[in-house]
Amino acid sequence: MLKILMYNVRPDEQKPLDGWVKQNGVQVDTNSVPLNAETVDLAKGYDGIVIQQHGPVSDPTIYEKLHLFGIKQITLRITGYEIIDLDQAKQNDLVVTNVPAYSPRSVSELVLADVMSLLRHIGEVGEREKHGDFSWKGVEAREIHTLTVGIIGAGKIGSAVARIFRALGATVIAADPIHRPELNDTLTYVDHETVFKTADIVTMHTPLTDETNQMINADVFKKMKPSAIFINASRGQVVDTGALVNALEDQEISAAAIDTFEGENTIVGQDLTGKPIDNDNLKKLLAIPNVNVTPHIGFYTEVAVQNMVEIALNDVMMILNGQKSPHEVGE
């Protein structure tokens, strides 16, 4: 019987995991630790591995040992694969796969919730009400159908975001090097400058690459409308967080929603009650009433968790059976 090891398994993943095992008759063992140089030996004796984590898999020893153990792949049950050293994987004959579309609606629905909350000034109103202020000053709202939504990265998730806002009557524009004909009735493709300068809502849905790293910086915020809402539900490093804080404090933009942020690796998914948060920019964002901060939960729905587990395990089986997974990365 084939044996697969899943690293860093959460309790909510157990039900879909059990269902997959019952259906496929494969042994899948689990642990609660990430893959690193200290835990790679746990993979010895297994045919394949599945991981999900925020921390990088950077030590060359990891790849060398996996190859030595006879493992042929590293399968991520997440979208972001920047944590993998693709060169080291290739040198050690390890196929890398991800789950590029576990549920685009999950992220797009969080973006919608954030936009609705910020447009209606829910955070600001709630903060006032704590002090007995129930006035209407400064909270007159704009309606979505009067706005332009600008999407940076109109892939699977960005496309889902576009369709939701188009259905609500917004004008949707997008900057993406790939123009998808199926979106012609949903959005208009423009360049980045046009998105930054004309959109009322700018929402990020790009992977983290050398080109997108810190692409949203102080100069970009200065191009945006003072009334603009900025959303990042992609990767924390695509935004200069210090520049975002300054843009909000200087009223260069009106509001923001952040589901992912620089330095999140040791924070998201953790209960830090009563403990210091070692991230000054995050603390500043948490203190601003017109900013929504969520701990990278855009993906976190029942449908998405089930898809992430099942797609990842199916990919492992394809590779172990000598087939090519449609989700290989780094080719």
C-alpha cells in the first residue's frame, strides 16, 4: 500500500482527509509540524509528502534528503509556492505542485465583505459607538454600482472578484498580462497606471514574484484617489506595509483591508492573547478604525479546505502512478 505523509495538518482538515482515504484506500499519516531541516527525516519510509505552511523550505538538506528517501514530489495544498526553492527541487528530481484554485469564491467573498464594511464605515461607526457617539458625521456612504473596481491580477481569484462586483453594477477594470476572452463582458483590461489613478477600489490578486515584490509602494499610493479603498488578499510582500501606513495616516487613501501582510509567518493562525506582537506596522494598522485586518483567512471556507486536501492528495497519486499533474509549477 502506498504511504503518504501530510505535514502540518490542522483539525479542520481531518474530515476531508478521512473521506479521501476511505475512497482511495491509501495510507495517509499526519503530523502537526512544518517541513524543515529538523522534520524532514519524518518523511523517511513514505512514498509521497504533502505540506502547507507559511515558512520557507529553504535548506538544501531538505531536498537532498527527500531525494535520498526516494520521494519524487513536494505537493503543496496551498496556492503560494514561493516558499519552495524550485532550483533545489529540480536538482533533486522533485516535482512541485500547488492547488491554484481551491475556491476562488472564498477569497472573492472576503473582498466583498471588506468593501461593504469599509464603504459603510462599519469600523469607524463601531469605534464611535463604544464612546456613546451615534452621530452621522463623516459616514455618508458610496454605493457600489457608482464605483470603479480595479483589479491587479485577474487570474482565477481576480476573475471571481470581477464577476461579483460586475454583478453588483460596478465598472470593473483590470491589469493583467493575460487577457481572457471569457471576461470581455465583465471587465476592461487597462494598464497598471490606469488602475491606480482611476479605481475607487484597488484590489490585489497577484502571486509573489520578483516583479510583484513591493510593487505597491509610496509612489503608487500617491497616484491613487484620496477616496480610494485598497485591498490586499494576495501576498503580504507585494505591499510596502510602511508605505501603506503612511498613506492612510496622510489620507492619501481613505481605507484599506489587509488579509495578508509582511511578517505574518509567526502571527497568522496563532493565539497571541497577552503576548507582544513583534510587528510595528501591523500594530499601527490594527489601531486605525478604517482598516480591516484579517489573519490570512480569505481561503478559509469548508469548500476550500476540502478542495485543498483532495486536490493535493490526487496530485500525489498522479505523480506516484507516473502521470503528469496539471498543477506542476516551476517548469
